[in-house]
Amino acid sequence: MIKKSPRLVAIDGDAVVKDALRRIEQPSRRRFLQRSLTLGGLSLLTGCAIVDEDSVEDALMSVSRFDDKVQGWLFDPNLLAPTYPESMITRPFPFNAYYGEDEIRQVDADSYRLEVTGMVADRRAWTLAELQALPQTDQVTRHICVEGWSAIGKWGGVSFASFLSRVGADTSAKYIGFKCADDYYTSIDMPTALHPQTLLTLSYDGQPLPPRYGFPMKLRMPTKLGYKNPKHIQAIFVTNTYPGGYWEDQGYNWFGGS
């Protein structure tokens, strides 16, 4: 009996390339591909046979994983993002989330507890008052959104590196994950967590962090794009298991460097 070869679905190469570019949401991915992306080039770059829509997705995910590795190699944990004078603060600082302002989560300060789990020595929960009693620092840095806009704000809070040291986190772990009151979730690499400008933010412009900016706690990383900076944080966990993220699980680049 003669076996028939699988039938390849005929596709429009130009249409596939256009659709691939449309799906490359993050600017760094777009810059990486848009000048030279062709149907054959995408196949050669990823080793994927481009024969249908699923194979396009597989190819783009391969490129994204490669991009994550390159950004990780290039990241300098000692290189600081630019800082600005307070006169350059964007007023009002924009609200941005995957929902509208009428859906901003309201978290009760008195009952709030920050859960810390995973590869840490001290797994107790922290009250907001305990977090506010830790040594505080602030920064005026630029928030860069994947949508193409940016804004400068003043953020205050606890150095994440010092907090991880305080709770006895295993800094050889690969990832730190975050779960939030607005059902958002994301994760970052350990070198970024230990970066001197990465803050557990508790205040904005000298005042308690407003709900629209993530009360009671937002992660602020000027080395990452905005979607990597979660708001309304309720839980932090240290792990070697890849945790993904709300947008990352929908195809956004995971490393998310700005």
C-alpha cells in the first residue's frame, strides 16, 4: 500500500507575512523582524515549516523565545535607567490597564496582606504597615508602554533587592512571579528583580499610592516595559518553574525590556 504524503495547505505568502507583522506587538520584536521578514526568512529563522496559521504562531513564538534569550544576555544589572528632575513629571500621569478606570480594584488597607512564598526562608505575610516601616527610597523615571507612549513619574517604596534579602529569597532561582488583586499576573527574571532601580512601590509623587496607579503596591521597573510592572500586588513567589504572565501567555515577549 502506497502512503500518501500529507497535503500542504496552499496559502498566500504575502498575507501570512502581513499577519505575522501585525501580531508582533512588542516594538523590540517588530524592529527585529520587520525589515527582513519574508515567508522563507521566517521559516529559515525558526526552523518551522510555514504551511498554515498554526505554523505561523509556532514560528513567531520561536522568535519570541529567542528574543527573550538575547535580551537576557544583553541585560546589564548594573546599568541604570535615566532619572529626571521633578519638574519633568507628567501631570496627570496616565492610567493604563486591561480594563477601564471605572473597574479599578479597591483594596482594603487594614486587611491587606502580601503573601511571600516559594524559594524563600521567611514565608510569612506582610501587612501594609510593616512594608511602610521598611527603609524607603524614591526615583523619577520614565514609564514606557508597549503601545508607543511614555510618561515620567515619581515612585517611592522599598528596594526589591533589599526585600528579597530580608525574606531570605534564593537569588539563584530563575523567576519571580506576581499575583494581583485585579487578576493580573506576570513574572520577571531574577537579575531584573535585583536591579537597584526595581522597587516595591508604595507611594506616588510623595503621596500614598492611589488606586489608579496600583494601591497598595505596584512593582516599578524602569528597565522593563509597562506591562511587566504589575499593580495591586497581593502575592510574590520565587520559583524555577516558568510562571508566564497575563499578556505573555497571549504572545507578548516575556523579558519585556525597555
